[in-house]
Amino acid sequence: MPAEQLNVEYFFRLIYNCIRGSCYGSVSANEFIAWMSHLWSKVVIIGYALSIVGFIAIVYFTVRLFQLRERERERYSTVIPQDGDIGGANPRWEHIESLINTDSASQWREAIIEADIMLDDALTQRGYIGDGVGEKLKSIEPAELKSLENAWTAHKVRNQIAHEGSAFNLSEDFARRVIAQYENVFRELKAI
């Protein structure tokens, strides 16, 4: 049947006549209204039951979510010690010291770069967030880390070495001072 021939008024008239009691089965209007109110009371009861079940489910899952978050906080806030953190010296730090105790400027540069990498790892282990050492240092308040200025100074030297390479003039005294600054930071962070 094409849409032009569809008579919507006719269907509404049939529905109206059914409600008024003149459709098949000749249900009176009062009986139809009583049946609808009976049906509606069941719908309301089922709706309340589903609402109560839904509310209980929301409370249950919220409690479980908080329990899960608490377990995650306990698990992930625990710092797992590295091999060097449990008694004795840190092998990474020993390697850095061996590099700084040579007579080669290239090895002093390598010592500073290695110390900066170690600083990045130590800051990450302590929960500081950022893409690099610079961003992690920016997120630290001076009250949290007393040696923050040492960390910044040493990191700036590392950046100069990274950008200038062998053109960066590095004396043995200066290299040892930079490594001493890293050492102060590592001792405060308990990385060595």
C-alpha cells in the first residue's frame, strides 16, 4: 500500500473505538481501564524491584572499586629495591665513579651522562612524573628535595654535554664537582 493511501485517521479511530468498547470482544471502557490499571501496577512493582536491584548493584560495585583501588595503592606505592639498594654499593654508581676516576675527558662526559640517566631512574622510582629529568625536577617542590638545586645544576651541565658533545670544555675539577652534585642528590634519594 503506497504512503499516499495510508489513512492515519482511520487507525486512530479504530484505537479510540476499541477503548470506548466497540472493537472485537466488545470490552467495555471500564474493563479496559481496569485491565490497564492492573497492568500498570505490575509495571510499577517490577520497576521498583529493578531500581532496588540496580541500587544494590551500584553500591556493591562501588565498594569493590574502592577495595581494588586500595589494593592497587598498597601494591604500586611499595618501592621495590634494586640490587644496589640492599646493603653494599650500587653497581651503577660504582661504574660512574670508575669513569670519573680516569684521565679521559670523554669518560668524564660519559660519567655525567650516566649519572643523569641514573637520576632519571631514581626520580621515577620515587614517583615523580615527567618525560625527562627536567620535567621531573620541575614537579618537585624545594621542600621535598633539599638537593634540588644540585640536581638542576648537574642536569644543566649534562644538557650542555649532550648538545655540544666533545666541543664542551670539561676539566677534571669541574667534572668531579658535577658528579659530587649528583652524589648529593642520590644520597638524599637513597639511591646509593
